[in-house]
Amino acid sequence: MPPDGLTFGEVSLYFDRLVPADLVQGFAPYYHFRILNPDGWDAGHVNLRVGDTDHINLYAGHIGYSVHELYRGFGYARQGCLAAAPFIRTIYPSVIITTDPDNAASLRTIEKLGAVFLEEIPVPPHDPQYRGGSRRKRRFRWVP
């Protein structure tokens, strides 16, 4: 169970739920955190996927995040990842973060986290990321 009080900068994380694995879809279990802005409003989410499958290590990454359109541009994705870092370190010394090559906002977040570029790879048709529209992924290693 994640600890309470995960904060960084202007945001705090609220642990929402542990989502079980979906073996049919090929998804690992993950911790789902809501990103709360300084006023306590839900600004988005950060997910920590638990597992070391090819899907996670190559295409989905251990960390996923999204910020609602109204709250973009404030650095909440980066702050949310940094708020989750103490919990992440209890599971992994480093994690993989991936993004589509044309996702400029995600690339900026990853760069500001100080993650190290590993490679860009094609997404195979059998992976769920392909069904979601991704054809290539850039892989990064982040030490939280």
C-alpha cells in the first residue's frame, strides 16, 4: 500500500486504487494515483505499472501519466512523477518510461525528469499499444 503524503512542488497524489492485471489484454497490475493541484482539484493521474513484461519494458513503460487539458502547462505530470518517486523506489531502483516520438509534452516531461534515452523501437501489431494507435515508442530509463 502506498504511503500517504506523497507531494512535490505544487501537487499532491491521492492513491485511488490498485488495478488488477488483465491477462486477456496483457496488462500488468498498476497503482493509480490522482494528481491534485494546489486547490485540491483533480488535475490528472500517474500510474505505476508493476511487472517486468515485454509490454512494460518495451512499449508501455512502468510509469504512465496524463494531465487534464485545463491543467496542462503547469508541470503537473513531472511533479506527479516526482511526488510518486519515494514510493516507486520501494519497488524499483529505476523504471522505464515510454512515449510516442511525436508527443512533445511527454518528451518535455521525461527530459525534465532527467530520464536517459535508451532507444526508439517499432511497436509490434500484437501489443496493446499498437491497437491504441502507437507505431513507435521512445524508451527512457528514469532513476526516481
